[in-house]
Amino acid sequence: MWLRTDKDGVPVDPYDQLKTYAEQMLGDSAEEVLDAERFEIAEGGAAASAYTRLQFEDISQAERDNIKQALLRYCELDTLAMVMIVGMR
């Protein structure tokens, strides 16, 4: 089961567990995926705003590429979190 508890029986935040699960699933490439300093988008509102920027703003190709990569990383972790939540059922 995906649900983990601490020593007092309190559920552990699934996002705190992502690095461990990603390392198990991705092996050596997990560090690239989960490098916390590279996360530029950390919640859904920021993801929506970033996507809007890609669609409607005149930005450099480098900035466009950075936003795209940040969105992909955000979606990857968000999907993994949803898998963990569904696994708790």
C-alpha cells in the first residue's frame, strides 16, 4: 500500500515520498528528474499560468524551452502523486 505513516501513526505527505519511489522506478535518472532546485512550477495555478505564457506571450526560445521542461517535470510528479493516491484505496 502507498500510504505510509510516521512513528506516531500520522500519514506521511505523499510528496515527501516521491524521491524514494522515483529512485526505485527510475534508478540513476531519478536525480535528474527530482533535482529540487530545477523545479520552477510547484502547483496547478502556476502550471496554468506557465502554459498561458507559452500560448500568448512573445518570449525567447530559451525561455519557452525552460517553461516546457518545467511543465513536463511538474506533470510527471503530479501524475506520480495521483498514482500514489489511487494506490491508497
